[in-house]
Amino acid sequence: MTREQFEINTNYKMTYEEFQKCDCTHCDKKDCVHRGAYRRVPCIDGGLGLCPNLKN
């Protein structure tokens, strides 16, 4: 998803950079327990911020 698509088509409050970090379609960790779960999303958008990529 491009930055423009992110800004137009989503209501997320997180930044585009945060979105890219927690986007499972671009993640190499195929066995991640948070993969595809809403809990991976940052707290500002109602998730728990548990995606390991957000901590980097």
C-alpha cells in the first residue's frame, strides 16, 4: 500500500511508517503468533502494539 492509499483509504491514527512495520504481508516471520491478529496494531488504533517489528 502506498502512502497515498494509506492516507485516503484508512482511518488509522498510526503513521505510515508504523503501518509498514506491522504489515504482516511484508514480514519474514511466518510463524509469528501475532501474524494477522489485530493485537499487533499500535495502541493508538485500538491494538496492543505487540508486533515485534514495532519495537525496532
